[in-house]
Amino acid sequence: MKPSFIINRFEKSKDITKKAKKQIWQVFTFLMIVASLLYYICTRTLDMVEFRGNLVPAGNVMETAGDGDDFFAEFRLSREKIQKEQMDLVKKVMDDKNASAKVRDEAHLQYLEIVDAMGKELKIEGVLKAKGWDTLVFLSGDLCTVVVKASELDEKDVAQIGDAVKKIGRINVQNITIIPAPD
């Protein structure tokens, strides 16, 4: 009687183990789907900018701008608003007492990177403005994009713009993109 009792119990535990494994895989699959959706939403949100009161994809802003003289000014305001929101989010993480020290330190580093990029963008735009160009500068890590309010740029203009970006932003020339935008 004892061996059959043990065998029955063993078979029962095997069934429970199979069910538990199945449930674990279902939960894991569900979490992976949720994580993928969150990643997709976050990356798509970062590619959106506010332009004339609406959120539009960043790539479409130049097309949406049309002939408006205030495109550069409006875009600067939108960029500043987005950067402020990013900084506020990072500050919340830095101030969160429930977050680990490592997470708060990483948030602090991210905060410093945002502030550094904002300062460099502002300096580059100021220097280029002093040289006669109205520009929008976008820094992202070791990449820089400069949109210049000009119908065309000659080699000398491109070289001067690239030199300013290289010196102030400490960006390799290969990582600088300069785009003329018609007035």
C-alpha cells in the first residue's frame, strides 16, 4: 500500500509541476509582450515633438513648417518644453527615496547629460547666429544635426558650421549632419 501511495503522490506532484511550468511560461510571455509594447510606445513618444500646438513626428516637422517665418522660434520653444519635461522626469527619479542608489546615480548622470547637451546646443546656435546663420542644433550622444535657415550652403559655409560644432560640441566631423532649410 505504501508504494502505490508514494507513486500516486509523485504523479500528482508531476501534474502540479507541469501546470506551474505552463503558468510561468504564460506569465513570462505576457510580461514580454507588455515590455515590448512599453518599449515601442516610449521610443515612438521620443520621436514626437510639439509643433504649433500638436504632437507630430520629428521627421515631419520640416514638411509641416511650410513658409512660416516663426518655424525656428516655435521649434526652439517646443524643444525647450520637451527638455524641461525630460529633466523633471529624471529629477523625480533622483529624488525618489524608494529607488536604489544605483538608479538614482544613473538618473543623476542622465540629468547631467541632458544639461550638458542643452548648453552645447545653445552655445553652438549662439556662435552660428553671431556668424549670420539662424540654426537649430540637435545633439544626441556623439551625433549632431544642424538645420540652417538657408536655401543653400557652399563648402566654406559647411566648413565653418562644422568647425564650430566640432570645437564646442567636441563632435567628430563625420558625425555632423548639416541640413539647409529654405527660408
